[in-house]
Amino acid sequence: MIARITLYIIVTFLIAAHFLRMGNVIAVALCLVAPLLFLVRQRWSLLLLQWLAYVAAVVWLATAWQIVAPRWSSGEPWLRAAAILVAVAAINVLAGGLLRSRTMQERYRER
């Protein structure tokens, strides 16, 4: 369970860094406080954390499209950027999916 939470915190820091680079301080703050929801041992908090991980994956894919599309149309190299951003999106999906494990579900069940 520690590994699942650690991976989630790492991807949270990655998306917070992305928002910081974009200048969105509010999103950075929300990303940095989101892992505190692990302290709320209720089902809704786990579902919200999963949802946030999946939304972050969508943000990474949208960013990949924003970077790759102009490069592709101008004939510049684009494959490495696409691979990196799609891999980061996949790690976000993995982090959200790992929160669906039996261990996590039992710890965050309705009371």
C-alpha cells in the first residue's frame, strides 16, 4: 500500500510541476494538497483521488497533442516528446488504477 501511495504522490508532484510551468498557481496548490485525502479514510476520498489521477492523464495527453501537432505539421522531430508525455499519462492511469486494489478498497470502505 505504501508503494501505491508513493507512486500517487510522485505523479501529483509531476502534474503540479506542469501547472507551475504553465503559471497556474491555484492548480499547483490543489495538486499539492490532494494527497492529504489519503488521511480521510472514506470511500469518497479514494474515488476522488482516482478521478484526479485520470484527469491528470488527460491533461498530459492534451499537452502531448499541443506539443506534437505543430512539430508534426512543420516536419520537426516529435516522436520523443510524444513518447515521454504518453508514458507519463500512462503512469498517471496506473497510479489511479492501483488505488482500485483490494487492499485500498478495504481500507477505504464505507463506515
